Amino acid sequence: MDIQKEKEELIEMFGVHFETLYHLSPLASRILGILIIDGCKNGITFESLVERTEASKSSVSTNLNLLLKTGKITYYTISGDRKKYFRASPFSERLTNYIKILEFEKEIIKRMKSYREKTAASPEEMCNLAHSKEYERHVLQMEELFHKTIIKFKEIEKNKS
């Protein structure tokens, strides 16, 4: 397989993955895939993204704004150059967003456990309490793993230059 075809298939795989994982539009998902594959070194301009996606300027702009707002991408500018250069956000930042999700889940689990401990009167409710306790254990393990991985990613990102 030639390298261009392999790259296009990889971008498409990222696109399908991000549509499913983040519930992004197909265009936003493919833009993110393009930025991960080709934008990590120098970033990619808006004009280049319009050309590569074969989408309208308006559609690309709307989807870039969504990706910026959700922290999935960043951009930088160069003095004297009016263009923005887009990149995928660093892995450490993207994983930090998962920590925020886990924080909210931990609060829900804590409240559910407290409620169930006060009200469990049937085998089904006792089962629900057991599930809540086990899910809490799982979320705490995931949080610990995310923190360790973020530390490693930050070390890699710091040493890239």
C-alpha cells in the first residue's frame, strides 16, 4: 500500500472513531484526524483544511470553532503572517478532559451510594448498591491511570523540542 493511501485510510479511521467517541460531525472528526496526522509538526492553515476536506469555508470554520471550543485543537500565529496554524491539542490536555468527566462521575456515584445505603430494602436495590461500589472502585482506578499517563505525556511533550 502506498503511503498516501495509508494516510487517507488512517485519517478516515480517526474520523469514524471521533464521530463515535465524541459525537462529532463527520467533517469535524476528519479535520481532527488530519490535524493529528499532518498538523503535529507545523500546524495546518484554514485554507489548507478547506482544500483537503473539499468542504465549504463556512463548514470548515464552523467545525474548527467547535473543535477549538471543546479543547480538541489549538492554533498559533506567526508574527507578520495573518494565518492561523491549527494543531490537535497535546495528548496531556485531551486526557485532562477525561479527568473532568471522571470527577463528575465520582460525585454521582458518591451520591448514589449514599442514597442506596439509606434506602436499600430489596435484593435489587442491594444489587444496585453493590454495582455502585464496584463502579466507584473502577472509576478510581481509571482516574489513577489517567493521572499516570498524563504525567508521562507531559514528559514526552516537554522533551519534544
